[in-house]
Amino acid sequence: MGQSNPETRLFIDGQFVVGKRHKTFKIHNPYTDREICEVHEALEEDVDLAVDAACKAFPGWSALAAHERAAYLFKLATLIQRDAQELAALDSACMGKPLELLKKMDIPACVGVFNYFAGCANHILGESSLESPNFLNVTVRQPYGVVGLIIPWNVPMIMFAFKVAPALICGNTVVLKSSEKAPLSSLKLASLIQECGFPRGVVNIISGFGTPTGSALSLHMKIRKISFTGSVATGRKILKMAADSNLKNVSLELGGKSPAIIFEDADLDAAARYTHFAINHNSGQHCQANSRVLVHESVADQYIEKLQNLMSKVSLGDPSDPATFQGPQVDMKQLAHIQRLIAAGEADGTLVRGGRRHGTAGSFIEPTILKNVPQSSLAYTEEIFGPVIIVNTFQDESQALAEANNVEFGLFSSVYTRDFERALRVSKALEAGAVGVNCSVPVRAVDMPVGGWKQSGIGRELSLHGTPSHLELRLSAMEETLRLLTSKSNTGGKTTDSDALLPRTQGLISPQNSGNASWEPDRDLMAAPSDSSLSSSTIGIWTLISEGPSSNSAFFADIDASLRRLRPLATQPSTANATHGFHDTSFSRPPSVNRHRRADGICLEDANCFLLPPRATVLRYIDTFFSGFGMLFPYLSPKDFRDAFTKAGNSTLSGVRRSWLCLLNTMMAFATSEAVSFPQEKTDAEMFLQRALKLLPDIALQPANLETLQALLLMLQFLQGTQHSARTWTVQGLCTQAAFQIGLHSPSERTKHNPREQEIMKRCWHMCYIMDKTCSMTFGRPQTIPEELQRISLPVDVDLDVLDDGDSPSQSSMHMRKSSSVAAFIESVKIYAIVGKILERVYQNNVKTEERPPNSFLFNQIMSLEVELARWKSAIPSPLRVLSQDEVRLAAANRNSADDIAFSLILTLRYLHTRLLLHRPMATSFLGLDVLDDGHGKKDDFLQQFGQSSLECCLSSALEMIALLSVASDQRYQFRPSTTWWFQIYYAFSSALVVFAVIVINRRYGMQISGLENRILLSNIQDTVKILETLGPGSDIGNRCRRYLGKVHQCSLLLLNDAADHGSLNNLGTVTAHGLSELDFFDLSPSDWMNGQFVAEADLGNFLQPPINSRRTWL
């Protein structure tokens, strides 16, 4: 349906309908004064139908998950972009705004608001407090129900988005009344809402006048909230009607008389340009226009001259003409209003230019300047809402502020000065909801609030400040609720609510039926086998995933087991139903065919590995890689690779090796993954990865060479940041075997090559060694490169690109550098050698046995390796060093210094994590105790005397890492990548788990490790959640780990709340059936947790998902 035949009916309950009384009103084009169409007017009975439809739709709409509501808004935004031309034409026809300005300003703004609020879906949060003894106080935000929205005519599409988007994302249903002067774009948007498939009744669009339509909405007893944008006079009426009906909540965005103060030191050209645009765009018909300009008397004449010059160039005319800047006023009534106030201003002051009607056709008014208008004049006190600006002068700052604030409006204001302190001082003194410094009506981001002081309104729109006005706030004070539930469990074996609190497995074993070993079906399989159908043919599809003690999964299992010991006996699982056996091995069904295909449509089978982006784009990706992540991989030569790409491009890729093409696609995956917060870059990264993976079988089954190994190494390092754990482990094995095949472990084999190739081979071997230790540490698997093979000389700190094939990388060829990537790589090799020893001696090479080594043995090994770690720290060559928090913060404030310490920060994080890994077994020992002191003289003296000091070292390393990552992840400081963002996530997550473990230990034994209160520890978990919000914000692994730490934080709150009730509980027999029963919600048991090992999450897709048939107990 085009502009020639626009929709004119009412949109009620998902359908376009005519009004009950078939009453219509005419719409005229203000440029031609011709009738466009007749639109159906909603009367009281029509309003009732719309409200009833919204009431009926509310329960279903509000019950949807926030991200499900967001999907509708995202789709609507897409359709608005598609039909931008038609929407712009409709608004231009109704209210005369130039078509080009609508397409450049209104359409993008409308789309942006819908996209923004769709993205806010998961940011509608409550609060919690433990300040009241015996209570957990929680605030919950819930939608009102039916919201009435009334929008003006000056920017219909923008106002539609301002009102509808936040109301819908918060879970409300809406009835929107468009302006009688410009209803057509709202009705077109209604047709797009219908096309999106919004549930019927969620959005209802009606047209009509203030009376009776607007009045019927404002007085309606089923509407819980009204949001209105328009004049002050109408706002007053709506407030009164809201009070006279059901005292509904009201948000108002009303008029403005916005001042701009221009001081003598201002950039007058910029001031004139901004204030001219502010008053003339949209024919001055917007509430934030700088309609009053107060300019210092010393520069007033200069400013007025510049302003006149700009206004003289304004083109008035046909809104469809791309050259037109100012269209007509919305109608002749508005034109008469403007002319009346111009006459008052001319009578009281001086008319500098304009003030007359332009032409004889259309409701045009010339851009107008009035000067020296007294503050008592109607022109000065009333909102003109047209292209009319009043210029008055002042002598000093106090006079300017007094006049600027001497009106009953307070929507927007501006100050122009080069004096920073004055700008801050004046901004603070201006009585307005927003202040522009050296700008007027800035193109503000939608994440900033809009709203006024005084008579300019009540409440705020846009940003996260715009959502609370669409939500009711409720306090829930919970006092021993779970104890009451548990006390009902004695029901003679019948299932009760408390049964849902029993330990349960978040995997494929159902704890309620574990005695019969029943299997829970996979979500994606059409027909999963039942317990009676398991046979040799179906057993083969089940996979066993074993995670050794160095993994975060195993450590979490220890925390989970310790939490179980805190449960009251009434909630402990019976022996028959116990699931403790699954702490060692987790079971999982492999992903179905559907899971191999991502939501964005990318899958391995579809990948075309021979399809490359344009040449300039590839070169940009290569440069991005080598200036970012590529600095961490010194076994690759930027010059060699660029030369190879140039050669390949000249040959039209006809002779390109598959190993080289795999390397290129992986580089491009790295380059695009640096911007994972943007959906398109995330999709590109996945696409390039799939292309590289498609080449993998070909290169893996061929005889290995150095380029093959480089491609495998780079792919392995990228896979760590994805959900492809099985592929990560497989590629790690391929890397090791390829290195063995080409003899990198043999010094004599390297002598067959020139010095430059020898240096590259050394670096590749050492990277294989680092990755072997990394994967062993994170996956909890045995090491594959034995210690005796790590006797290859270390690399030399020299850039590969400065070496010729015949050169020896000696000290004479080195050029002086600060802290180079190669130097950091050399020190990393050394510290990972210590990691290998830790895995071998402290974690028994991740080979699980029935018995743990005695604590005394572990402590001796830990102390021995602590000395070795300290030697490494002291031997780091200058300028590399292990940094303190203060050094990082100081450098962060200085961009140059921040670049200098980037590699030192890498080593610092690796050192702290290695120390955490070294001392973590003592935390496991504490977690595994039944009691520390049973009250009868039987206690673990060794663990108390020596283990606690080791645990304190582990905790201090975790807290130091969290503090450093808080600074490194702060986007204000713009650090270069201190390491790949997914390993920063790993460091943050590992640290938070240690902090959580200490909270559990403190709670169980009444301890206070390192003298730190649990509330301080809890704040560090909160800091870690914030860190994860900035690290890889668009990545699945980052989002999942952030959500998981949210659960850890909730569990910690429960622990602290219970401790406040009971105090120190050295004798677990005294624990009553209390709130710790709620800890069962945390029981991942840890089947699905384990098969999604943290650094490289599994492809299984069940991470953080509850069992299908189990009641959700996440808070």
C-alpha cells in the first residue's frame, strides 16, 4: 500500500477496523492545502475496544521472556528501514517536513530507538539487601499492564518509537493515540506491527482529537499509566483527568523555551551555525529549539550578523525537493499562532529580519530574528514553536543565568564558551533537563535520557532511565520461606513442593529416577530413546567427558560437594538417588544435526573456503590481526604473509596452498573477533572460522610442514574462545603430532635449515609447548609433551622481518626495543614450564586416582614450586616486570604508558594465575573436609597451620587479578589487547571461583581468610561480573560465564544471609532446615557444567539450561 492509498482505519486487536460510528476527519497537505484522505476517528466506544484488547493480551505478552519480546522489536526496526521511503512520504505529506530530512533524521532515529530498547531486554533488574536481620529483601520491577500513549504531530515516527518501544520491552501492552494532524505514519507502523506477527492486542493504534479520544484514554479506569508529549495546557488537563479517574501514573514531556548563552570567548561561527539549525530545522517545530539566545553585549552584533547570513540562505519550498531545508508550518492555525507572537515581540522589541508569511500558498513563515525583547513579553514567555529566535544581550554571567532561568520551562539549554570551568559552572546553574556545551540540540545517543524540569515535564524518556517509568516497583521481603517449605516434606512419601528442592542433576540423568537410570531426552532430537530402548546400537551415541583436577569444572565440583555438606539432613539425597558419582565423569548426548547449524545460518557444510572478501578488506584484516592479536603469536612474520598474499592475489589464487588459505581465514577470524560486540563482526568471525575448519581435514591428512603447523596453532588459539571444545582438543593433538612429524623437538633436525627458518621453528615448537600446558590446565587432561623434550633453546628477541635467510639471529642483529612481544613470549615459555611442573607434581598430571596425596606432601610440593615461581618473577629482564595495581592504574591514565606495559600486563596475569593454580589444591582440601574441628579435639592441625597460608596466597592472587582486569577491561583506557579477550575471561572466571570457594570455606568453618569479610569477597564477585560485561560482550562464552557468575553471586548472598541468621556453625549437626535448602538450585552436579569446560565450551548447548521436566529454581 503506497502513499496514494494510505491506511486510514483504526488498528485494534491486531486488525484494521472502521470506527463504531464511522466518523472520520480530513487530513490536509500544508504545502498544497489539498485534502489527502479521511481518517477514522476513535470515539469512546472505540477506545474501550482497544483497551479491552490490550487487557486481554497483557498476561501472555508480559509472560514472554524479555529476549522474546525483543525479537519483535528488532524485526519491526528492520521493516521500518525497508519501508523508509513510504513512511517519510506520509509524514512529509501530513506535516510538511522536507522528505530528505525525514529520511536522514526521523527514520534512523525511529529505528535506533526500537533497536536500543530491544537491546535493553536483559537490563531490567531489581536490587537485593541483607540489611534487615532474618530477611532477604528483593525489589522486583513489573509492567503496569495497559499503558495509554499520546503523541504529537511534529515528529510522529520518533515519538511513536519513544513511547511504544520502552512500554513493550517492559511487558506492557499499549493503546496509542496519534495526532489528528499527522496520523498516517502511525497507521503505517501499525501495518508493520501486524506484519511482524505481534500477538493480537499488544499494540493498538487509534486516531482522534484531544476530545473525545484523548480524554477517553486519560479517564479510562483500566489504563494504569499515561505517557504524553505535547503542550503544557494539554498536559495539565491529562494530569487532572488522571487524578479524577484511577489516579494513574503520568509521564509528561511538554514545551520548552530553551536558552542559549553565548559568552564573549565563544566560537561565534559555531554558535551561529548551531543555533540557526536548532531554530530552523523542522520549521522550528520542536520543543528543544534554542528559541532564546542570550549573547554577551561585546559580541552581539557579530553574532547577529552571522545568524542573519545563515538564515538568508535557508531554502523554503516544496518538501519533496531535496534542496528544501524549511517546509511549511503544520497548518494555518499554527501559522496564525506564530504570527501573533511575532507581532507581540516586534511591538515590545525589535524585528531584525523575517517575521512575514512566505508566499501566498502553503503555511510558510520566514526565518525570524527578534532583538531586545523584554522578559515580560508574550513572545518571550510563550512557546512559539516556529522558526523565530529572540536575541537579548547580557553584561555578566550572573545576569545571563538569571534571565535564562526566568521562565517556567526547563527542557534544554546551551552554553557557548572556551572556558572549561565556566562551562561546568554555568551548566550546573542552568535549570534544564539537558545542557549542550558548545552545541544545540545535539544528535544524542538513545542511551541518554530526555526530559525537562519545571513545566517542561515529569519523568524521562530514552536510555535505561526511560524504562522505570513503565514499570511498577515492588519489595519482596522473604523471611525463612524455604524453611517453611522444607517443613512440609513429611507427607508420607507424596511429592510436595519441597521435593523440588532436593539435589538434582542438570544433565541427562534425572535424579528422581536415577535408580532406574532413566535418560532425559535431548531438546533437539525428534524421538529420544527411553530407558527401555537403550541397547548397544543406541549406547554408542553417548559420550564420556572426563575433566581432571586442574580444570575449573573439577574445582567447581569440589565447591558443589562442600555446599552439599551445608544442607540440612532433611534435604540430603538418599543413597539410592545420590549423584556424587557424576562429579568425576559427565555424560552427554552429542549435538543433533540442528545444533551444527547456528542461528545465523552458518554451518561447516555451507562454508566456501575459496571465497574471499575484496582485496582491500583482506589487507585491512591482515593489518588488524598483526597490530592486535597477532603480536601475541611471534612465530608468524607479517612481511612474509603480506608478500604471500600479494603473490597469491596476482595469481588469482590459482596456486594457493590449502594450509596458507586456512591460515588466512583464521587470521581474518581473529581480526573480526576483536569487535564481537557488533553482530556483523561476530557473524564474520564465525564464517571465517568455518572456512578454515573446512580446510582442516585436507591439511591434517597430508604430510606436515611448517606452514601446516602454523595454521593449526593459530586455529587452536582461536578455538579456545569458541564453544568448540571437542575441536579444540582435537586440533591440539594435531599440532603436537605435526610438530613431532617435522622434527621440531629435535635440535639436530633444525640444523638442516637456514638461521631464519630455525628461529621460526623454535618459536613454533615453544608455542606448541605453551598450548600443551594451556589445554592440559584448562581441560584437566594429561600433558602430551613430556618435560624431557623441552630442551630446545629459547627464541631470540628479534623481529623476524629484520632477519634475512642467511642471517643469524644474534644479539648484533637486534635493535633496541621497549618490551617486545618476543621478549614476553620468551618469559611466557619459562612460566609455562613451571605450569607443567605444577600439573605434574601438584595435580598428578591430571590423572585421577581414588586417593588424594596427603596435605603435607602437597604443601611441600607447593612451597618448592612457589620458590621457583618467585625466581622467575625476579629474573624477568627489564623493562618487562610483574606489575602492581597502582602501576597499572597509573599507566592506564596515560595512553603511551599503557601501550608500554601491555606485555608486562600479560606476564602479570599469567604469573598471578599460575600462583592461583599452584595454591588452589589447599582450597580443595578445605572444601573436602567434613569438619575442621569436631569439638572433641579431633582436627586437622596441619591444614589449619599451613594450609591456611597457602589458601591466603591463592585468594590474594585471585583478588589481584580481578583488580588488574577491572582496569585493563575499562574501555576508557583503551589498552591494546593485553591478551586474547577470552583468556582474560578465563582469568576473571577462575579468580571468581576461588573467591566463591573462600566464601564457602568461611561459611562452613566460621573462618575469615586473610582477615577479609565475606561482603568484601562478594563485592569482588560483583566486580568480576562487570569485567565480563566488557570482555567479549557479544561472545557466547562471555555472556554465558557472566550469567553463570550471576548465579554464583546469588548463591553467595544466600550463604551470607544464612550466616547472619545462625552465626558460626562449627558443628553441622546444629544446622536446622533453613534457607540453605535453597542452595539446591545451584546443584549442577556438575554434568553439563563439566562437558562445557570453561575456556573452550562444549558444542553441546546445554550450558546453564535446566532439565526439561524439572521445575526452574533459578532466582
